Amino acid sequence: MPEEAPSELKTQVRDFWNRAACGEALYLQREDCEAFDAQRKRRYELEPIREFADFPSFAGKKTLEIGLGLGADHQSLAEAGAILSGIDLTERAVGFTATRFKLFGLQSNLMVGDAEKLPYPSGSFDAVFSWGVIHHSPDTPRAANEIYRVLHPGGFAKVMIYHRYSMVGYMLWLRYALGVLRPWRSLTDIYSHHLESPGTKAYTVSEARKMFERFSSIKISTPVGHGDLLTSGVGQRHQGTALRIARILWPRWLIRRTLQSHGLCMMIDLVK
């Protein structure tokens, strides 16, 4: 059977991330050990990835990472002792990760591939890790089902997808809906057109539970993070005077006090 052609949206997503891997423009100026170390350090200063991932829990586990970016988390998994495979939709991310692993003397089975059609037999892995990736895939529920399929019974997954009711979403609504006199625009439409790659999605907690309902255990948290609090750069697409002013005026103390579960990052712990 001939391979299914990618959809137009999937091609747009791939092209977007092939122009610059996640964090590349902001945090990686060259490709050497010092620069990769600095990028990983900055990533973990901003995102609660180490706490969520608990990288030592992957030691000795046959592990798949879906979505590689610049390879920082893949490096952490390798250094923790995971038996690694990694897949990404883009040649660029696989290339960065391969360079990183060569520099640090690490091993992984890396390939370009599609999260909606993982090229691995069912039950291949003890663990799956994916931070901020499958919400970019046109058919995110299909990617979720693929995570379930490739895990063996009792295996675990740690997945981050975007949370719809987040401070980042509200900010984007203020700018791209209310700010242009289109208050009827939905958060779904705004995420799709104004947050990262075309078609990016964000989910409610109940939608995420439904999407991963085949798993025997589902634990979800949505704490506010650096993007919600405007304490750092907010991505490759958003710069300018309005953002600089917003950083000065943003009521971080009030958000931390009253909206602490309205974070963009929905962190999901799963057991098959």
C-alpha cells in the first residue's frame, strides 16, 4: 500500500518547525557543547520539565520521545539511563538532536516520522515522553491513541499539551479578538492562528481526560508558568511594543493568587 500523503495542514506544521526548531531563535546561537548546555539550562529555568519528567524514573526503560526540538530533554533522558528512541516530524529537529548526541557521546535511535503513525510495533516501549508536541499535530487524538498503542501494559507516559483556559490564551484573546473589535472569536480559533504553528490546539482538562480515557491512570495539572506570567520571551511569533508594555503592567501577584491553575502547560501523567 502506498504511503499516505501528508495533509496540507501537516505540511504547514512541518514547514513552520523546519524553519526554526522550538526555542532555536531565542536560546541557541551556535552548535557546540557550551551552547547546548546553556540552552538546556535556560529551558529548565523557564519550564517545570525536570520536575514533571522525573528523568531518573526512565532509567533502564525502553523509551520513546515524540518531538525532539533541540534535543535537550532527549539528552536528559539519555543521561538518566533511558534506552532511547526519538522521532520528530522535521529533519531540522532530528539534525539538532543528532549533533547534540554526537557532541556529548550519547546514543539514540533517531528518525523523522509522524506522531499520528508511529513506525513501531504495538507494545514496543516501557515509557513515552512528549513535551508540547502532539497539540501541533492535525489529529491529536490519533497521536494520543498511538502513544497508548506503542506502550506495553503497565507502561507509563508523560505528555504535555496546551490548556485552553490559560493566561496565555486570555492574552491572545485580548490582542487578536477584543483588541481588533472581534470579541466573538473563540480561544480555539485564536490558538489555531496565533500561537506557534498553524492549527495549534489547546484542550480543557475534561477533553484531555476523554482523549486519554483508554489509560488506566490519568493525573493532570495546569500550573501557571513563565508565558502566563510574562516573565520571559513568549515564543517565536510574538514580539513588539505591546508585549513590552504588557510585561510591565501584568498583575503577576494576582494571577498567582487567584488563577494559579490557568497555565498554558497541561501536564499529564499516564499509565497504560
